[in-house]
Amino acid sequence: MKKLVLFFVLLFSIVFHGQSRKNQFQLNSKGEKHDLHVSFQAPFEITDKAALLIQFPQLIELVKEFQLDFEKTIHFSEDKWLEMEKNAILNKGEATSVIGLKNIFKIIVDNPTNEKLLNLAAAFEKLEKVNYASLISLTPIKPPFDIAPVTPNFQPNQTYIGPNPGLNMQYAWDLGIKGNGIRVRDVEYGFNKNHEDLNEVNAFVAEGMTISSAATTEYTEHGTPVFGIIMADGGSYGITGLAHEVTEMVLFPEWQQSGYNRIFAVNQSIQNSTLGDVILFEMQEDGPVSGYTDYVPAEYNNVIWDLTKAATDAGIVIVAAAGNGNQDLDGNLYLSYLNRGNSGAILVGAGTPDINHNRFYQSGWWGSTYGTRVDVQGWAQNVFACGYGDFVMVGDDFNQGYTNFSGTSSATPLVAACAIVMQSYYKTLTGNYLSGPALRSILKETGIAQGTGVAGNIGPLPNMEAAIQRIYDEYVLGLTSQNKTEFSVFPNPVQDQLRFLLSENFSTTASLEIINSLGQKVFQNPMPSTLQLDISFLSNGIYFVKVTDGNQSTTKKIIKTAR
């Protein structure tokens, strides 16, 4: 009987409190110094040390022994807290993930050696009301990558713009969809605002933040191709960003003059984002395997995961690198990570830049981290972008340097740009925003399948034509397979006379609409009894013909051409 009671107690604990987040803290393999953060269980906000000790008297002896103090880990303005809680309730029905951020504390202790912090982490996790202890490295973790004279137009080098094996972003551009109205944030080390592709676009370092002068170009230049892939000036020279009409793109540097602080950078990126904004995590984390190359997603760290979950619940879209560690996230070492559930972020793996779309792996060098948690892939190699200057440096000018970017570093902005353009399209059509999980579902369901040449899931490659069509069909027209009329249109492409072929008779109340590629209704009438319509009044381009009969409707795409 005791065993049965214990079973139900454990089952109740798992169902109502989720999987244990404990025993996941670790020292970074290169980290000489760390910070210790602890998450406490409480259904309300714990405001300070005094409140902590009242709520958790079992802490008193530990505090006395080590002379501990406590400092809030997450710092949002009061307005931001209210906004995130409201949006989380609207999106998810509850705001547990947001409220949980309020009860994460940084532990302040004299002489915080790694050994002392490890002992403290273990001591805190022995307490029942502690969710987890987390060690954050204060040593920068490598990013996931491994003007005159006249600069040529390098857009032909950007083969990822075109159709398979590319993203088919040209399809979106041809519809006039280029990221307009969307704000973008990037969390990493730095970028070169003076590069000729970025010096006239609205890209900047977040107000009040700095790029560390101690960081080498290996770190600080990493963001230049990332910014360029997304929003490089769409002019006649250099490269063209995939979403070059975004409203702004802002860097939130992890490594500032004041030191390295990843949590603060992520905190600030969320503080300065709202519903519909897109944040890139151009970061990776040290995994549990001994050595320096077991890189995994930044959200492997418990605090970053909590921040990510709260942000995505509140309607902020996060696109994150899976890491270049060749790690299997479905393996036993990562069960505790998977048991947390899905953070809501779009995780990006690195695939081959060819029609095979295999997971990138090169023995003795690196491979993309993989597993069921990785959602979609981008190119691992040959992503032509601005920055570095190791491919070409026009006039020996650093501000006119170009590179072939690689790794999950290059894959992530490729996927992020797709999400940005999709978000822009949806916003133009509806005035609203898609959530990160909704964007992720579309990308996965409409993408080009991953190849089978290398084991390990990294998901499909985005296909922008199919993704945009899915948004239009499902989210704008609301089409379902159960509510479809049956008809065909011909000829297509059509010059002026559009004819209809019906599989069954329509009622006298059937109606006809023509909608342009921006979602604007340009024609509406009853269905013509002649089953023929003169569309010579339309400009050349892509249109959608929607026939509605009662509660059933179907939409067909047509191309209007000149005679």
C-alpha cells in the first residue's frame, strides 16, 4: 500500500509541477568565473531577501554559513511585466511562465570560486521549493560559427535567394513582401555599422549598451553577416538582405565594456520587444560532454529557457541557433532538457547547400546539433554575406569586406528572414501577428524535406512560395478541406476572358471575389450565369479567385497577363 501511495504522490507531482529541472547545472568548460542563479517555487512574486527567508525559512542556515545575499536576475519595467502577462494570457490562457521569471535570483557570495558555486548549487537544489540552480559562464562562449572604390552587385552570389536548393525568397519579393513593418533584435557580440551595406539602414546597438573593446573581430564581426543577410541595403551594390524593408534591427550585445552577461542581453532584448517582434539568438551553449565542441542551443541553460518560454508565450518570436556541436538532443544526456517541454522558439539546424538538404556533418571538423527539438534548417555553407572580408575586400577597405558565412550562424538568419517576411505578409493582410509556434508550424509543414544522407533530424528547408500560400489559404481565407466548392478556371495564365468549369451546379446565391496578392478585394459580384468573366480591367499580376456558395468556398490562383 505504501508503494501505491508513493506512486500517486509522484504522479501528482509530475502532472502539476512538471518534470524536475534539477541536476542540470554545470560549469562551462572554458569558464574561469560563473554566476549562480536560483529559481524558487512560489505562486506569487518574492520581492527581496527578507521575503525569501520568510517564505523559505530552510534557507536561513545556508545564508548564515555563506553570508549570502540575493539579487533579482530578471529586470523588466513594471509596464513590461504587465504587458507580458496580458499577452501570455491572451496567447496561452495563463501567464505562469512570465510570473516564474520574477522568482529567479542571483546569489551574491564572497570569493565566488567555481568550487564554492558548485557546492552552493547542490545545496540549493536539495531544498524542495527550489526549481533549479543554474551556473552562467562569465567567459564569452564562441558564436555559432565556427564608399569607394565601387563595389560590384553581389546579389548573384546570393544563390539562397532563389528556388530549391534556395529559400525561394524571390517569390515573396515579386509579391512586394520584403519584411516591411517588422522589428528585429539580435543577441550576440557585435556588428559593423559602418559597413557599406549597413551604414544607411536602420540598424544600431541598443541604447545604453556597448560592444566590448576586449572582444576580437572573431566575436564582434560575427553580427555583420547576420545583419546583412536580413537587412542589407537593397541597392545596386553589395548584397541585398532577404528582409531588407524591416523597420529596424537592433543588437543586444552579450559582451559589453562592463563585462560578459548573456542573461542581461537576453533580458534587454525582451524588455525592448513586443507582440510580433522577432529576436535572433545567435548564441550557443556548452553541452554536458567533456571538451570544448559539444555546442547546443543557448536555451539548454535553464534561465535562458525560462526567458525564452516567457517571451514566446507573450507573442514574441524567437529564432535560435541549434549549435555546431554535432550533439544528439534526443540522446540520454539531454533527456532533462527535453523533459522541460518546448520553449516556443524556432530552433535552426545547419544543412547542406544543395538539393539533398542533408544535415551538415564533416568528420574531424563539426556538425550541426540535431534531434526532434530542431525545427527547420538553413544552409551550413556558401552563404554569401557582408563582413569579415575573407572572400573579397574591395579596395582593401574593411567596410567593404564580404564572406561566405557558415554553420548554424548562417542558417539562423536565413530562417529568421523567412519568419520575418511571413510575419510581414500576415500583418499586411490582417493587421495582426502570428506567434512563433504558428510560424514554426507553417515553415515545417511547407518546407522542402530534409535528405536522408546523414542521420539526425534538423527539419526541412523553408520554401517561401509554399509558406506564403499556406498563410493566405489557412489564415486569411480560412479554407478547410471540409468546406470547399469544386470548380476550375481556364485559361491560366489568362489575358481577359476567364472561364469557369463546375463539377456541380451552384445555387443562385453563389458569389465571386477577386483578391490581389496583398489581400485587397478588387472585384465582387454574383457568380455569372454564363460562367465567364471579363477581367481585362485588372493589371498584370497574381490574383486569387474565390467562389463562395453557402458555407462552402474555394480559392484558385490565376496569373493575369497582357495580350
